[in-house]
Amino acid sequence: MADALKNFVAGQWKCSRSGQTFQDENPVRRGSSLGAFQASTPDDIDEAIGAAEAAFRAWRRTSVPERQQHIAEFLRLLKASREELARIVTLENGKTIRESRAEVDSALVEGGYHLTQVSAFYGHTGPGAFRDLTTWVQYEPVGVVGVISPWNFPMNVMCRKTLPALLTGNTVVFKPASFTPWSGVFMAGLFERAGLPAGVFNCVTGLGSSIGNHIVEHPGVRALSFTGSTEVGKKIQAKAAANLTRTQLELGGKNALIVMEDADLSAALEAAVTAGFANAGQWCTSTSRILLQRGIAGSFLEQLTARCGRMAVGDGVLETTDMGPVAGPQQYQDICAAIGRAQADGARMVAGGGAGLPPDGYFIRPTVFVGVRPEMALFRDEIFGPVLAVSEFDSLDEALALANDSIYGLSSAIYTTDIGAAKRYIDGIEAGLAHVNVHTGYKEPSMPFGGVKQSGAGLPENSESGLEFFVDRKAVYLRG
Ligand code: NAP
Ligand code: MG
């Protein structure tokens, strides 16, 4: 990549007015550069929002089948680009190539779901309940939508927001995360090739604290869909309130996996490894706390630590790699600091350490701590890395109290063969996702995806609410 990649605004590839660029690093090599991207300014955002507002006037009037045609073409191009895009995701994010392919596949499944579902979404009409009138709720697009996404699923998260927004007749200004601008700009290229009218989809790269904040504060933006940290989500919610801008916030988690003594332990072990270490633990629905019933704790931990020791940590481009590096220097420092703090607080590391890691890059071994108590930061704070905190319990009530002892409430899981225990867990767990004998990261597009407590706010993504978020409801009363 010789020249800096550009923003996509009003159907054109443009440099930032700042004249500045920033580098995209491959996390397997510190200080490396995959290419340069526009370090955009609020002026660039103003231009993109202006383009999206202008495009909205015609796009909102397009028929659903017409929008579906564009999105179907986009999905066809996405499928054809699967390998190329997966490679880009691996290069700039660090996750393994298999994980990147799975990310593209997930976006295709979700996109296909919304593409079909939008046909059934419209047309809620019927006789008035109170008078001799025909009444219906007419769904109308809200206008310009801001999409701000994180680096951990750089193409899937933006698709999960952008496709429903476009299918319901909105126009979009998208800001990718600064760790992963390439995937974002690549997606803009697919939208261009899918023939979307100029200004319907715009992509501007640059710093969240500057241009992301400007999207949030801009009165021309009518709805904001954000995925990222709880810390930034709270700031966004507060700022968006100034214009009563609608928000959909998918935020952090501290997801617990509960393993009961009657569980299929090999299945539970698989769940811990998959949801604990896929994407190097940088998954909002990662398992980060494991709660073990005392009777099986010893044997479970023995198997878990053995598995951790066997995992191949390295360059995600290699098909044989089990876990890639974490996404960048800040992540690396934060995770190492959290590990150091856990040790200082008295938790005991039974898997992890630096031995055998590639010399360069932001590599961290799968790490497991035991003896973790609720007052420890390791139990409470989202680490967003391959670090599991293990605690033990005697009864299911105790397990639920531990699992719910968190500001977060995104995902959760229990492994048990006792249907009564499963039912008590489903009723008692404070989380947006409740899995029984299924790992914490699993989801389907027809199911709502969002957290409770400080893990999210606004309508969840996916399912019907994934479309609902992007429409205003007009109550129509018709006589005649
Ligand atoms: P982040 O630091 O909150 O950043 C997310 C996005 O917001 C990035 O594009 C960032 O831009 C931008 N941003 C930063 N400050 C901003 C501001 N003041 N105003 C507007 N935008 C701003 O999160 P991250 O580190 O990328 O992602 C990790 C977090 O995302 C974790 O907490 C994880 O749990 C959460 N997550 C949640 C879900 C879910 O569905 N619940 C899914 C995936 C991830 P820059 O990159 O330029 O800073
Ligand atoms: Mg990068």
C-alpha cells in the first residue's frame, strides 16, 4: 500500500483537509506499518454529514426492494472478498485467519437475515380499535446515522449496524476504530461497488476523541450506533442527550461461565477455551470469569491449564496458530498491568507467563488465575484480553450472586445437566444473553444482541430490534 488510503465521502475518495495521516500497525511486529490513513478533522465530518443529509432526501424515498438490491449486491461482493478481507482483518487486528474468516461469515449470515427480514418488517396496518378508522404505524427512516465501531470485530460490527440502517432508508457516516481503519475503508469500497448512490454511505477515518466526538455532538446526526467501551459509551450517552439523539450502545462485559458438578466437563472446558481465548480474549462476549463448583474445580483446572500450555500463540496469518497477538500497544500495556495487579492482589497464576512467545509483537499467553475474590480488580474490571479469573462456589445461589456481582451484564453461560438448575440460572442471571451448555460468545441473528446494566443501552442489535432502532414510528389515522 504505497499511497495513503482515503476517506469515502459523497461517493468520492478524498484526503482529509488536515493533510495529515496516521499509520496502521500490524500487532505481530511492533512499529510496523500496513499503510497510512487519513487523520481527519471535524471539518471532514461536517462534509460527510452534509453529504449524508443531501443523499437522505432521495434515499428515504427508495422502495424496500430497491434498497434490498443494493444490499444483496453488497453481500455478494463481501462473499467474493472473503479471503482478501479476512487477511486484512488478521493483519491489522492480529486475530487468526480462521477467526477473521468466521467474522466475515458472521457478517454474511446477519446481513442475509436482515435482507430477508426487512420485507416482513413493514406494513403493520389494521382497523382502528376505537373508531371507524384505518390505523397503522408507519415506519420512517430517522435520517443521518452515525456508526462508530471498535477494532475487535472491525467489519462484522459495522455491518450489523450499517446494513439495517441502510435497509430502512437511512444514510450513514461511519468511523472505524483507529487500530483497524483498513477493514473500514475496504468496506467503503464494497459499498461503492454495490452501486449505492453518492452520500448514502460515507467513511471517515481518524481519532474517536476528535471526529468520533464530533459525530456524537452534531445536530445533523439523528441516531448513533456505537460499540465500544463502557467508559466512552457513557460519554456518548451524555453528549447525545444535548440533541436528544437516539443511541444504541453495545458496551463492555465481564462475562461469567458457571460450571456445575453435574456438567459435561469436556464440553465446559471447550466453552472456556473457545470463549476465553478466541480473538485473544478481545471479544465483548468473551468468558472472563469462570465459576467452578468446588467438587470439580481441581480436575477442571488441571485440564484447562494443560490446554492453555498447548495453545500455539503466534502470527495469525499462519493456519496453525491458535491465538494471535492482542490488537495493539495500549491493549498490551493494559492487559500486562491487569496481570501484574492480579498477582499483587494475591490471585495465583496457574497458566500464562512470557515463556516461548515470539520476541516481537504484542503477544500474551492464555492466562488463568485461581483464588480470585470478588473484591479484586481481576474479578471486577473488564480486561479485554486472554485472561481468565477463576473462583469457586458451593451452591447455585452462590454462583448466581457471584456472577451478578458486576456493573456489567452482557453475556453468561452455565454448564449443567440439571434442567431445574438451568431454569433457575435463566431466571436469576442479570445478563442480556443467557446460554445453557453453549459458550458465552454464541449468538444468532434472529436473537437480540445487547447487554443490561452498564453493558449497553438502547435497543439491542440483530433480531427485529436491529431494524426498529433505525425507524421513527408515525401513528397514522385515516378516514375515507
Ligand atoms: P473504545 O475505546 O470505546 O472505542 C470504540 C470506538 O469509539 C472507536 O472507534 C474509538 O475511536 C471511538 N471513540 C473513542 N473515544 C470517543 C469519543 N469520545 N467519542 C466518540 N467516539 C469515540 O473501545 P475499543 O477499545 O475500540 O473496543 C473495546 C471495547 O468494546 C470493550 O469494552 C468491549 O467490551 C466493547 N465491545 C462491545 C461489544 C458489544 O456488542 N457489547 C462488541 C465489541 C466490543 P478510536 O479508535 O479512534 O479511539
Ligand atoms: Mg492495527
